[in-house]
Amino acid sequence: MRYPFFYSVRRIPHRAKLDGDEGKFLDTASAEDFDRAQSKARHLAQKTSQMPRGFSARTFYRCYLRRYSTRSGLTLLEAAISIGIFALIAVVMYSLQIDFVNVTRTVTGQLMSQADARKAVAQMIAEIREAAPSDAGSYPIEAAATSSMTFYSNVDSDSSHERVRYFVAGATLRRGVIKAVAGTPPTYPAASETVTDLTGSLVSTTTPIFSYYDKNYSGTSSPLAIPVDLLAVRLVAVSLAVDLTSKSPVPITVNSAVAIRNLKDNY
């Protein structure tokens, strides 16, 4: 005779509990638990003509627990391990998100800095190229230094020439414009200067913002010494180094050069 009671032992989960009030695991069963299992085994033997060979109280107790228990769950250790793994994954994901945000900000800042610098240099080159005598007859270039330049140019497409001044204030490149006031001769009052910011986050480098060359410039010539002889200037080189985020390993540098059209004499 076979006992279906014992057939399902391998198909029942390893953890099982008593169906009584005790609810203890097999691994922590007490001597009283095994005595109770032994008693149940004897009771079963009285009702059957055959018993499995090698049947004992521990065997019956194991089968009894696995057959009739339906309770299951996580131990405290398993729960702690699961929470720890989840926390580790959350920390890693958060770190990756922070790194992604920082990289995005750095790249965006570099692109913005480069765009601002290119726009500023393009405007400077266009206005310096058209430098001309003032409405009062002054020389096209009024002042020339490594971080500033003052000249006269028609920047608003009217009939007069404005006094244009590019200069650095802190880490910002600024542009000041003074319109000519009619008179005999016309004047350029300093109090009427309109100043605007062209680009910020300038970085100090060994290359000056403005470099000046004479008519003998060949592409590799050294710039004119400071103080500059204004009458000798024929070409102006502009170099802007910017870094909006201050996290770039190398600042973004925009370079250009322009020959002053009205002073050209090396045809």
C-alpha cells in the first residue's frame, strides 16, 4: 500500500509551519514537537497496516509540516538583504543622474560661451574694419591697448561716425558708444556714452584681447609694442577666451583679425 501523504514531500516549499498555534519552523523544533510527531506517527500506524520503511518521528514531523502548512514569507535577514540591494541600486541611479545633469550643464555652458564669443568677435571685426576719421576730423584710432580699443566708426548706418570703445570690466567685455553732437566742430561728450555687455566669463590668458600690427605683417610677425604707435596700426587681431561654467579643462578661445580698410596703404 502506498501513502499519498508522503508523495508530495518534494513538491512542498522547504519552509513550513505547524497548523496549530505554535507556528514554529522545523529547524527550531523542540523536543516536545518531536514527541508530538511521534505520537501522531503511532496513531497513524494503528490505523494502517503498513508504514514506510525507516519511518521516524522526525520523518513524520517533516512530512506533516510540509503537507499541511500553507504559511510562507520572508525572513528578517532576507528582507534586510532585499532592502540593502534596493538602496544600493537607488544610490547608483541617483549618482548617474547627477553626473548626467552636470555634464549637460557643462556642455550647454560651453556652447553658450562659444556662441556669445563668436557673436562679439564678429561685431568687433565688422566695426573695426570700417574705422574712419571722426566727424571732427580726428584720427580713426583714438586709443589702443591690450584689453581695450577706442576708434571711430559708423555703427548705425547713419551719416555720422560714432565713437566706439571696447573694454573689459571684471570678466565682462563691454562696448561703449558715443554719438556725435552737432556743432563746430562736432563733439563726443563722455556723459552720453551708452554701454552694453557683449559677453561674460572672460578668462585671463597669455594672449591679449587686442594685438596690433603694422603694414609689414606677414602672418607670423610680432605685434607692435605697447604703447602702440597709432599711426602704424594697419591690422588688429582679436582673441577672446571664455568659460561660462569654470569646469572646462580648457577655455573656449575665438580668434580673428581684420585690416582697417580706410588705413590700408600696402596695395
